[in-house]
Amino acid sequence: MTNTMRYKGYTARVQYSPDDDVFVGRILGIEDSISFHGTTVKELHADLKAAIEHYLEDCRKAGRKPQKQASGNLMVRIAPELHAAAAFSAQAQGKSLNTWVEEAIKEHAAV
């Protein structure tokens, strides 16, 4: 079972709040705070969509770009030996290191 929802490229984590008897969601990976809630899955989906649409409209009115959860660029620091091993493995498979790493991440991430 996953505790995430997606809409228009944004991913949210959903948790149950026993104090309020409601599901609460928060958009992950951006500095702006976007949250939503619902007592049913249907309400949760509707409020997620409304929250994102409201955020996008507010950004448009303010003349600023909405934050995105990821740029597509990933800077990772790893041990030189691991870097070399990954590069050798990629080369042996006839792939670029970038393609090899992307495939490894897809294999292990919830995409």
C-alpha cells in the first residue's frame, strides 16, 4: 500500500490523523507549503486537485514560477571506487553512466 498521491507532476504523502479523524496530505519536495485533507478517498482526491490548482493560480497571479519537485539534474557524491565500478559496468553494457544510473534508480524507486 502506498501513502502517496500524484497530480500535475506533484507528489504528496498522505497520513491519517486520528485526532481529527481525517486524512491529511502534504506536497513533497518543495519549499512552499501545500496541504489538503479529506475524510474519504474521493474527498482527498478532490482536495488535492483543488490545492494544486489554487497554488498554480496564486503563482500565476503573483507572476512567479511554481516550484517543481525535481529539476531532472541530480548531483551525487559517492566513493571514487563506487563511481569507477558504476562507470565500468555502464561501459561494459554499452551505456552511458547517466543512462546506467537512471535505470538503476528506476529499478529501486517508486516511479
